[in-house]
Amino acid sequence: MIHPWHDISPGEHIPQECNAVIEIPFGSSVKYELDKQSGMIKLDRMLYSAAYYPANYGFIPQTLAEDDDPLDILVFCQEPVVPLTIIQARTIGLMTMIDSGKADQKIIAVASKDPEFNSYNEADEMPPHRLQMLRRFFQDYKVLEGKEVEVDEIQHASAAYPIIEDALARYSKQRRKGFSKNSL
């Protein structure tokens, strides 16, 4: 069986372009996430708020973010994409959040093969309202759970590149040492 985190390539042109494995479809109010041990998608929770994911949400394979999860990526495209779909994505920005006191970085990307979005190279080229919706979603989606989230302004693609490269290196180092059951 192929494990989507460990066995899918992060892509040939990373960090500018990457493969994204989708966990949550655009428009969903269900929080799915990768079960790191089995490679299956599991239900984490239903969102407490009347909000929906403003982009397809997933991770970049073979990365390890500072929160010990695969690096998060939001991929804009016209349609919701089913979980475990691999999307070729172009990095256009970075959004950093403080979630429960910890930094949580999210790569902003567009689907390279979607004609509505593939002309964007930087987040600030997109309609401002779409980016405001993205930030607002992450500011609000945990409020009814009694959790506070701070969301910084969205940065240019160049700010995302070292985050992706660091997550690739962190994953490589951890894979050489071996993932423990606790880290999965």
C-alpha cells in the first residue's frame, strides 16, 4: 500500500511547484486529516462555526513542519477535490498563523492545471476578497471552540520557499533517524 505522506514525491520543481495531497475539499465544513500511521484519511471533527474551507486543503508529501505534521498547503482551484487527490500546485504565497500559541505556516498555492487560477504567480495578484476570505476563515474557524488564532498578512511566494525547503530537510532528517510511533 502506498502511504501518501511517505511514498508520494513532493515534486520535481519544488519549492516553486509541488505535489499537494488534498485532505479537505474546498467548501467543506468537515475537518479531515491524514492518519499518519495508516495513511488513510480520518475525520478529525466537524467545524463548530458556520464556515467552510475557502480552498482545497492538504499537505506537501515528504515534508515535516515545525508542528510535527506534514507542511500544510491551501490550493485554489475552481472545484472541490476529493481527499487523497494529488494536485500539481504552484506556490504563490505564505500565511503564518499563531494557533494555540504555536506558529503554524500554510503554503498558499494554485492548481497548475486549472485555467481559472494557473496564471497567478503571487498571492497579491489574486482578487483581494478571496485572500480576505482565506484569512478570515482561519481567524474565525476555532472561535466557537474557545480557541484563539492570529493570522498574519499573506506574504509573497519567496517567503514560502525557505519554509518548504526547511520542511523537506526536516522530513529527510527524521526519515533517516526513523519515525517513532509517537511521531506518526
